[in-house]
Amino acid sequence: MSSEVPNATGSRSPTSSRALGWLAIPAPLARLFKKFPLLTYPPNELPARSPSPRDVATLYVFISDQDALKGLPSFNPSCLKWQTFLKLAGVEFRVVPSSNHASPTGALPFLLPASSPSNSAAHAPIPSSKLEEYAAGNGTSKVPDVPSLKLEAYESLLDYRIRNAWLHSLYLSRPNSALLSHLYVTPFSRSQIVRATILYKLRDAAEAEILRSMGTRVVDPRALYKGAKEAFEALSIVLGSEDWFFGSPEPSLFDATVFAYTHLLLHDGLAWEDQRLTDIVKEFPNLVEHGDRIWQRCWGPNS
């Protein structure tokens, strides 16, 4: 789930035609489809709001229209991770609201580089997996690398324990239903039926991902938050009294990844009613201070 918003996908096991008889296509429709078969369409076109030519790169993320105009952080951890990284790398870009369905890559974020009429090759969208490479060639600052052995161990804490608790807190915790709807449901439809369907699919996909990750049949909130607390404690210990993780002289991609969670959990603009995960982060002052340093560097008055 690269964009943090669960995708409701799944597959069914082979079932006899008798069991699926109620889904059989009526004979007249079957004949129609034989005459006019369904078409397989190519990947999505670029969003209609994307300007051409562009004098500055454009990062498409989950964000409100108002926050995008101000260049504020995305409310989605995956998007915020890369938005922060590009800022740390000194890449000039603007943010534009989008969704997974509008993305040519099927997920957010993605970036359209600056272009001109004479440079059509630059129009190809860049997925998040290629943003480090893009930043290396287009940024003004060198973001330090972190030794891979250290990185893998601590990345797993973010990718599993903290991510699972985030999914539960936002998607499955009923007190946070209003926040979930505000971020991912209400902006996309005015229809109550459509909103209810989107909400159901988001929750169903989030639950399925947590269960796959944990290898259990039932979501256990106590185990999720216990695991998240242990993960944040481990991050707090490895950060220690340093400004940046692993003693790096400058913030790295890993710092941006941690910030993407801690900032959103502590951000006053997000109305968390269930604050279990927020309260866990507050137990580790050095993680809170780390988030403040990233904020000041990327969005502060001198940024």
C-alpha cells in the first residue's frame, strides 16, 4: 500500500458454476458482449489540471486544495515522506491535490518534472521509487545515505509495527471516523451512498492488510499499539541526543520517513479523537523535537 490508502482488491477461489449461477450474464447480454467485446484501456492519462509546459516540477499528493496552494504538508504519510525528502534535497517543486485513481502509476505520490516545449521527454511521470534518483540530479543539497544494515532493521519498524497501528487508528478506530471521512471520503463525492461505499472499502482493505501483516485472523488493537510503542521506543533510543538518525550530519530519507508519521500524529490540524498513537509518540520527547527540527528546516520561516 504505497500510498497509505488501502486499495480494496482481492480474488475469489474457484467456485462451481452452480454456486455462481446468480452472477451469470443473461443470454442477451452475453450475445451483446460477443458482438461488442469490452475494451482494455491504456494507463490513465495525466491529470487534466497538470500544466504544460511546466516551469517547475509538480508533485501530486493527497492534500486539500487550500493546503496545496500554501505548500503545506500532505496528510498522507507516504506522500509526506517524499514531499519532505524533496525539500531536504533542495528540489524546487509545487504540490497538487490528486488521488490514486488519477495517478498514471496507480499510486501517489508521483512527480512531473519541469518541462518546456522543446523537451518533451521530461513529461514522463516519475514514481516514488525513482524520486531519490531524480533528487540526486535536480536538487541543490546532497541528502546523506544511511548504511543499509542499520536502515533495514529500523525501516521494518516503520513499515510494519508503526504502519499497522496507523492503519488501525485512522481506518478502523471508530472515534476517528470523522477524520477518515474528512480526509479520504467527503472530498470525492457528495452522494451518501458513494461515501458509505468508499468508507466500507477503505476499512475493509485496511483490516485485510493488517491481518496479512500480522498473520492473524482477528485484529488485536492491544497488540498493535504495544508493537507501535516498542517501535517508537527503539527509534527514540537509536536517535538518542543526536539531531538526526544514525548520527548523520544532515537529515536523510529515514528522517523524512519518521517525520511523516510523527508530524501527522502530533499536528494540531488533524482532529484525532482516538489519541492512543499520538500519546505514544508524546512519550518520547526526542522524537517530538526531531519532528520540530524537520518542520523548521522544510516549512519554517527561514526554509
